[in-house]
Amino acid sequence: MAHDDFTPLLITTDWNGEWKALQERRRPPDDAAWWDKRAATFRTHDAPSAYTDQFLALAAIQPGETVFDMGCGNGALALPLAAAGHPVIAADFSRGMLNDLAAKATARGVEDRIERVCLSWEDDWAAAGFEANCVDVALASRSVATADLGAALEKLSSVARRQACATLTTGPSPHVDVTVFEGLGLPVPKSFDYLYALLALTELGYQPELRLIASERIRSYHNVEEAVVSLAAMIEKHAGRTAAPGQIATALEQLPAWVAERLVPNERAGADDGHGSTEKALRLRDPRPVQWAFLAWDTSRPPHPAW
């Protein structure tokens, strides 16, 4: 099947095969060099994070357990876990992110609890020294960006003695502002990544549990013009999956007036925005809702091939 003609229907019996076709159509593979550059402005908040708090609460990691954090970035999970006393193996394919994590760990006095490893989903984990059951819990927070979902989930499961956990998108992409799309009459493009992971894990013989993590994002702007340019770029990048060209053109025409009516003073103006800059003077009245699917599965027993 030519990938240009591929439509995910969730009726296959080969979920990993359909995932591979979807990934081929969706985007190029993640680029470590791009993430290295982004590390300079990709900052971990010192303030409480609703997402991080919910993830760690659902993971229910027990005191003293060792943790493998795959796709750790610059430490959104690794840093609070280390601060709580857990030995953490923090793995990422971006050396820039790992270097930033090292600086943050040193600043917080937890560098002795975090082992940093440059590793990708596609690498041979055993050859890199990560044998079966080498940690108690393995995590993949918003990081399962790989062409072979089944292989990635098998690797994550293999290193964990007790449990593995992962979050994937559900519903609209976190890059799509639902309030903007709906306000302008555009159909909202949705993602089913979590369903593929749920079904792939079931095929592997696990019994994953599903919970949802809800949070909000707020983007700030200097003025109406900046907001219009930013939101127009989002529409142009994502709306083509579900909207006709005429719908998109109409939405872009309506966007300036729609934005002008909904921009309000940003009460956090001047504060750290978490991305190497400061909050700007204006924000949209309604925050962007974001939802993630949290999957957890027991790795303490061999997977059952009949499930």
C-alpha cells in the first residue's frame, strides 16, 4: 500500500504494522541534532507541573525503587525522582538535553543519583549495558516517537522488573489548540497513538491499564499581530489533515477578528515562561486543553502469549 493513500481505520490485526505506515506518512524520524539545539531554550519548570505531578502519582513508584527514564529530555521526571531519593538512569538521544539535565542536577544537588546515558529507541539496549530487569520501573513520558512501536515497548518492558509506564497522545495533538480550531469552525485533527500502544501491548501479552492526564497550556503574545501570525502558522501546519482548503482560507480570514476579541491581559507577564524567555503582555482568554493517555503494565511476570 502506498503510504500517500493510507488512512488509519483501527480495524487491522497488525497494530504495529499500521503504526509503521502511519509514522511513515506522518513525519520524518526525530532528529537528535534538532533537540540538541532546542535544549538551550527547553527548560524544566521549578514550579509544580500539573502533568508531572499526575504522572508520578499514577506511576506510584515505591520508596527506593530504581527508575529508567527513556526520552528523559532535560529532567522533567528525572529531577523530582532523584530529589525523592530514587536512583535514576536518564536516557535520551540528545546530548544537548543530557548536558542541560546534568547542569540542573548539579544545581539541585542530585547529580549523584542520576546516571545520564545517550541512547535512542533504535539502539541495542542490551549492548549498551541495559540487560533484562536492570531497574524496578521504566518510564517513557511523551517520548515514544519511533517508527517501530512494538520494538520500543518490548525494550521498555524488558528493562523493568516491576512496572513500565508511558504516556502518548489522545485526541487532539498537543500542538493543536482546540479552542482556536473549534472557534473558527475547523474540524479538529485527532491522534490515536495511545490506542496503538494499548493494542500493541496487548498483542505482546501484557494487560495495560489506561488513565488520562489532563493539563492546560498558555501561550502569551506581545500584541494581536504576533498572536495572529503564530496561530495562523498552527492552522496552516495542522488543519490540512481534516479541513478542505476553502475551510482553511475562511478560518484564516476570520482569525484576526477572532483573536482580537479573545486576547486578555496576561497576569503572569514578566515571569519565566519555561522556555528561556519571559511571559508576554497578552494571552488568549481560554487556555489550551491538553490530554495524555497514561499506560501502565506489570512486567514482573512473563507476558502471556494467549492474551
